[in-house]
Amino acid sequence: MFDTFFGLPMHPLIVHATEVIVPTAAVVVVLAALWPRFRRWAGFVPLGLALAALVLVPLSIESGQSLEERVAESQLVQTHVNLADGLLPWVIGLVVVAVGLLWWNHRESRQSRSPRWIAITLIAAALLAGTGTTIQAIRIGHSGAAAVWSDSVARQSGNQN
């Protein structure tokens, strides 16, 4: 289903959207946790971005599996696949934190003060989920680029000899 689009592999197309939305969602969720004024202004934005990331990650994985069937097996590709499988739990955590932040925002709008432990827990969870999500996305992107470009460089070097 997610193999090609007008002859181009779908995976690079979907992955570029994923590599923009996932870290953006992480940054927005962390900002919403740390900055009350931003949280009030942003409203549903952190949750919306986190949900978009939650949709894009499985699409990226599925399109990657389709592409994997068309490329030669290598250790670099396998590393990329293994890292990609670890992103979904981080993004799920990001969605859970975004839901918690939306609830907290709603609660604060109705009451003047929330218990301090709620703020501390949500800030810690946002920092953990945001950092983990971003680091995992960077590792996946780097391993994918290494898999693509090392093969390309090897082919070019072989053609010059």
C-alpha cells in the first residue's frame, strides 16, 4: 500500500514529514509544560502535533518495510530498522503527556491553583518524553541517511575505478 507514489518510494516522502513533526511536537509539548503562558495560548496544539506524530510514525514504518523489500540487505539498513521500531513508544508517551497538559490547562482555567506535584510530574514527564523522542528521531534519521549515502558513495567510488 505504501510502496510508491508516481514511481518514487513513499518512505522518503513520509519520513521527511515525520522528521519535522516528531521533534516539533516534542519541543511544543516541553514548552507547554515549562511555560504556563504558552500552555494557555497553545491549547490543543501540543496534543494535535503529538497525534500527528502518532499517525506518521506507523506510516513511516510501513512505508519503510515496503522499501526494505526493494533494497539490498545491509547492516546499516538493519540498524535503521531496529532504531525505527523504538520510536513509537516514545511518541505514545508524548501523546500521554500532551493529554495530561491539556487536562492541567483546563483544570487551571477553572481553579486558581493546582497541587505542585501535578506540575512537577508533568514537567518531568514532558522533559523525559520530549528528550527521548527527539534523540530517537535523530538516531533514526542519521542511521537512515548513513544507509542511503554509504551505499551511494560506495557505488560512486566503484564507478571511478
